[in-house]
Amino acid sequence: MLRLHDTSSGALQPVEPTTGPFTMYVCGITPYDATHLGHAATYVTFDLVQRQVRDRGHAVRYVQNVTDVDDPLFERADRDGVDFRDLARREVALFREDMTALAVLPPDAYVGVEESMDGIVEKILALWDAGQAYPLPVPGESSVDVYLDLATEPEFGQVSGWTREEMLAVFADRGGDPDRPGKRDRLDPLLWRGARAGEPTWDGGRLGSGRPGWHIECTAITIDHLGMPFDLKGGGTDLVFPHHEMSAAQAYGLGGGAVFARHYAHQAMVAYEGEKMSKSKGNLVLVSRLRHEGIDPMAIRLVLLAQHYRRDWEYTPSLRADAQDRLARWRAALSGNVAPAPQEAVDGIRACLADDLDSAGALAVVDAWADRALAGEGEDPTAAGVLARTLDALLGVRV
Ligand SMILES: [Zn+2]
């Protein structure tokens, strides 16, 4: 059984389904800039999950969104004088190229907001009609904003387990608007942003023209592509609150209090030069730049796999050098005609990954086998082939 640390319960839990396919949703990028190592860490982590679950014989249905309707995208397009759709198309193409290079298995459905607008509007209207949302007039415009009324969602707070004070401390920094006059609760999340002069808008039917808030975009896409409940929701730890908490609150409303995701898992943050890697700080290590510098994408993947997904870490060039050395050692070990029997290593890799994705432990198992092979141990002519296929299938490392 694959066991993962569940954010919501704070405990290690088996995540495999008892019947049917394993259903997983991972929040996707806002396509206004290139993929950095922090993003890549998230998608490689959930790629390991998918590979583990498949290895155990389950089918997987994996949905990922792309936030192609959101403020940062519009702001960057404005700044650069380009159409936001052209910018999004270009960045999505680069993201997919990066993911392919890193051997990340693609989602079954890669879903944009714009193409999902009807389903999103329908969900907002359902919450409104059920008395779980309320409008606020937009000053100086004839449109309305619509907010979720958190007082109608008693399950709110289950995902993060945070106190109200902890929530309010980060809400404004993470896209919230606690000081908007007229809100019933400062934490109520925006469901629909009414039209404002100069902003892109869509037809919201009875909502009027405008565009959806970020959280309801993911909620609606999840429900329309996976249903609820589903098995695993994932993303970076910076999405625990408000994004995943608010998405769940909306889904409880839509599902009449049902469970949304059975499990939540979150990738820790990656730092560079002393601070969390982020677009706003500009301290990014881009996957595409490393690739263009000639770094083997498998070495980039090994940099990520050498870290546990639940521990924050800082990227340094020496980590990259270590990964390049490791890859070269593995390739040398796998190029011999005979080598130590592989089964113990295969079992060891499986056991490490099943234990909350101990990828660093799995790499150490391969290192130990490679050391023995390079020392001339073993006489198994099939070992290298078996181990190479195992590394490909379970770790996504192609040697
Ligand atoms: Zn999301």
C-alpha cells in the first residue's frame, strides 16, 4: 500500500482506492512565466504517486488544470503588450516541453478555465441559489461581485486545520481581499468578479458579465472531470490555504456536505539564494534554462528526487553536480554485461517509495547496487535491463 502524509489529518494514510481507478487532481500553473524548480518539484512528486499507484495495478485518472483566467496572467500580458491568450499558449507549450523532458507522465485531462466557463458559472449559480453566496455591487460599475458565505459551510477549516488568525495573516498576500467593504466575513472568497472597465470578461448568465475567482475555477473543474469525492488533491504547500481550503468549502456547499478530496498531499517549498523561489522575488531557477545550458533533464529530475517532498530545501549548483555524478555512475553501472541480481534493489525502491515517497531512500538503494556493480560484483546478465526498466517505471529516470 502506498502511504502518504495527509495534510488534512496530519497522519500517514494509505491512499490507494478499494475499487475503481485512483483519481487525482493537482493544481496547475498560471501560464505567464516559465517553469521553475519549485513547480517541477510538485509535478515530479505527483508523478511518483501516479507511478506508484500504477505499479500496484490500479488505473489512474489524473486531472490538472491550467489557470488561464487569472490576474497575474492579465497583468503580465498588459505589461508586455501581448494578448493574454497568446502569452498563455506560449507558456503552456514551454511547460509541457519541460514536463516531457523531465519524464513526467501527462495528466489524462489538462483543462483550462476558459473552456470550463459554463460549468464554473453553473456552480456559482448553484451556490447562490442555495443561499450560500451573496452579491456585492462593484463601485462605479453596473456589475456585481459574488462571494461565498463561509458561515453556511460548517466544514470550513478541515483541510488546513488553521486557526482564523493564521488564515487572516496570509489571506491578503495570497489573493484574498479581507478589507473589501460589505463582506459578511473577511475570509469569504470571491466566486465571481463583476465586469470592470479594461478587464477581460465572460458571459456569466444571471451573474452578469465578469470572470470567476481562482478557487471556484479548480472546484468546478475537479467536480466536472472527477466527480466527488475523489482520492487525492495535490499542490504546493502555499496552496493549502486559502486555495485548497476554499475549494473544499465550495465543494461542500455544492455536494451538500460530502467529502471533496479523501486525501491531501502537499509539496514543500524550494528556495534559492536564501529565499523561497518565487516569481515575485525573481530568484528563479528555470527548468528550460538548465536544459538550454545542456544539463541532462534526468540529472534535473535526480536533483528533485534527492529531496523529500515534505521538507523545504534550497537549490544549489552543488546539488546539480551531485545529481550529474550520480547519473553518470548509474549509467556506468548499467552498461556492464553482468551485474548483481536486481531483485533486492527493485524491492527496496518499491518499499522506500511506498513509505510516504522516500525518493532519497530509493536513490540510495540504487547507489548501493551501482557501487556493487562497479566493484565487479555479480554475474546476472539480465540485471542491468531489469534495473533500467525499474528506474524508468518507478522513478521516471531514463538511463
Ligand atoms: Zn487549484
